Amino acid sequence: MSEDLTLDSLFSGAIKLLQHRRGYRFSVDAPILASFVRLKRGERVVDLGTGNGVILLILARRFPQAGEMVGVEIQEGLAELASRNVELNGLGGLIRVLHGDIRECRRLFGPESFDVVVSNPPYYPLGRGRINPEDERAIARHELMATVGDVVEASRYLLKGGGRVYYVYPARRAVTLLAEMRRRSIEPKRMRWVHPFPAKGAEMVLVEGVKGAKEGLEVEPPLVVQDAEGGYTEEMERVLFKLEVEDEM
């Protein structure tokens, strides 16, 4: 294994993950998003901006009866790493990874090719802070290669009618995300705020949307990451450390 990589494990070794030591490494928002997703038997899933593949790896373990899963990643090094992680976990028959630009998804897929889209879009708009455009982490976190509007537009193209999206996004930009969704006829149907501590405001929002659905939003009780003493809450412990397999889908 290259000195540039670390080998980490999730869920007591159920998932093994190669990560760049100094480049992009997944953060807590990835397993939080994966815990929010609901899949049905045979549904085809695409992850836009898959990074090192961690979200699809979790979903493949949680939902073994799901259909094909595809990750799209614009950074060649991360796409190669995600492919290695798929093989490392013996999931090559279920997951495949494509090196490609989601803004050109029409070259990669036909319209309405997927039942479900998941994405952890870049959080920060251009012009906010000084960034290194060659930095793997900067490309993943800032709108250098794609905006949230690009992600939602790709979702609209790829989703079948009635198909679902699942996003995690900064709470302070929630209105931007919801506006982009409704502009493209993806109706927000389920939402959950994520708070770092009980007494602090939300930092992230989880949103499920349905293509072509009617208005009607369910707001779930918030997810609180840490308790007042600084330890993980009981629910967050489950999100991070307990792999809840959905055999009946």
C-alpha cells in the first residue's frame, strides 16, 4: 500500500476504506447521509461526486437487495481510489465507478436511467475564502467543478418520474438547495436538520426529494451529533458504528 494511503475500517470491519492521507477524506456527513437514504429492492442508484466511494459502500452493505449502484467522480485520482475500494470490499458485481463530469452526464447515461440519486454536493460557493484549485479537498468542498444547481440539474436528467434524491447540505444554504430543486420539478418531501450539540443551531440539512411530486413536506425530528458532555448521542453512535442491514426491502 502506498505511503500516501491509509486503510481504515467502518462498522467493525464490515467496510474497509482506502483514503488519501493528505487529500480528500470522508467526514461525518457521509455516513449521516447514508443513514437517511431509503432504498427498495432492485432500485438503481447513482452517487454524484462519489469521492472515495464511501457512501455507496455503506448503501451496498445496508441494502443488499438494491440494484446496480454507480458512482461518478470528476477527480481521476479519487475515481481510481473509489474503484479500488469497491474491489477491496468484494462489491464489484454491484458497484461501478465512472471518471466523469456530472455537468456532462448526458454523455454518460440516457435520460431517466436511475431510481435514486444521492449526493453530498460542494458546500462552498466560489469567492468564499482562499483555496488551492489543485487541492483534492478544495474541489470536493468548493464549487470549482460543479455548483449545487449543476448537481440538481444532473439529478433531474438522470431520475425516472417519481424517482428520489437524497442530499446533505449546509443548513445556512438550505434555501438555495430547495429553490434549485423546485426549479427543476424535484419536490422536497422529507427534511431533517442536523445539530452538532443540543443547544446549538443546525449545521447541516438532509433532504429527500421526489421528481414530479406534489407539495407536502415532512420535517423529521432533528439529528443531534454530540451530547452536552461532548460524546456521541445514542442515535449518532448507531449511525457511525452499527450497520443496520435492510434484508426486507
